[in-house]
Amino acid sequence: MKGSHLDIVARIKTEGPIALKPLYVDIRNGFMQYMKRYTRDQGYRQDAFQEAMIAFYEYCLSGRFDSSLSTPKSMIYRMGKAYLINRLKRENKSSYKAEEQIDVMARSIMEAHVQFNLDGHDDRVKAAMLRLGEKCKKLLLLFFYHEFTIDAIRDEMGYKNDNTVSSHKS
């Protein structure tokens, strides 16, 4: 990734959405190629990229992006992948294998983002998340952080029904 993308948060706050243009141009083709493993539908991949760019922009504006945990490119890829997989599941057009659902990158993302930046009173939440087992931590991150539906979590984690997911989430 070009060094100019590392100061993306500051540039977004001063320049607005136009600051994303160089990043957009640099990673678009690679993103589209990478997402072919999930669908050949160009429109779905393009939608995923657009949604990921918007989500990344909002993520930066909120001050949650931490360049020590992730690069802009990897964050956008993860966001786009999550959007695309959720859309494919909702529309029952998923063609990827179950073992590809959570690859090494996705696992490392979930682990890294347990370390997300929390404000003062949220230190208790961070401490509690760090004490959870991997399965519980993953479920909560999928639901609250990645905004997966109960159905998507059920499918992703192999639970037998929605009630089990809801119970474990509670």
C-alpha cells in the first residue's frame, strides 16, 4: 500500500470523501478480482466495493480506524467480503465452500479487532471481551461489530437454530 494511504484518517477529516479517490483507484481492480472467489457477478462485487468504501469512510470519520491494527486496503477488503457474503446468504446465491467461510485473514481480523479503541468507560467492555472464549468472542463480534444477522451467524458458526444463537449471544 502506498505510504500516502497511511494518513487516510487525517485526510478524510480535512478533505472529505475526495480523499478516498487515490485509495479507490489503487485497490478497486484487486478487490474485484479477489471477490471472484465468492461470486462471478460483477454487479454484486461492485456493490460490495462501494459499500466497503462508504463503510470505511464512516469508520474513519468516527475515529475507530487504527492503522496499527490494519491497513486501509485490508479493512476495505474485510468490509467488502462481509457485505458480499451476507448478501449472497440473504439471496441464497452463495457458491463458496463452508471451509472458506472464515479464512485465516478473517480470523486474524476478529482477533485484532477485539483490541478496538474504546473510550474510558468502555474499558470494562474491552476487558470482558478479552476474557471470553473464542467462540463467544466471535459471535459477539459478528453480531455487534460486523452486524451479521442471527441467521447469518447461525450459518457461519454452524449452530443448529436461531434460538441457540440468540441464547449464546445473551
